Amino acid sequence: HDTSGNQLQTEELFGRLHKYDYIEAMTLEALEGLGKTTQGVLYSGFSFMLILLVITGISLSPLWTLVNAMQVVYFSLLINVNFPVNYKVFIKYYDIATFSFLPESPLKNSDEHGE
């Protein structure tokens, strides 16, 4: 017991500290520049391939293969593996793999409002 009469508990406490990843400002700037360039190339390539495949009437299979490969790279962060911090900074520019450029579904909004 302590001085107030409280019984002391002897339980082991476990916690996980978040690792702090440091990137120098110059390296971060270079990564973000490379990421933005890559993002532009991916959007342009995706758009060009989509237009070309629609005009020529060829199967969209190569386009979906590209999207699938990009999704594997983008969602690899969900695997419980420690990736270098520069990968985490760079990969945020692969947002085309999540189809974030598409508007939200109107059906989703109508369900929320009970329409």
C-alpha cells in the first residue's frame, strides 16, 4: 500500500513507440519533384492509352494490367513490412491507382440522404 492506502499493482505495461523517420529537406524536395513528375507521366500515359485503345477498338486488357500493377505497388504499404521512408513519400503520387481522379458515386450520396 502507498501512503494514501491504495494498493499497488504490478502489471507489466507494453506499448509501441512510433518510429520517427527523418528525411533531409533537400532529399524530400527531390523525392516530391520526382513523385510529381511520375504522377504527370502516369496520368498522361493512362489517358493516352485509354484514348488509343478506345479509338482502335482493341481490348482494354493492357490498360487494366497497368492499373493492376500500379495498385499492387500502391497498396503494398498495407502489408506489415517496414518500407524506407523515401518509398512512403514517393508512393503518395501513385494515387491514380486508387482512381481518385473519378468523382464520387452519386448513388453513394443519395444513400446517405435517404433518397
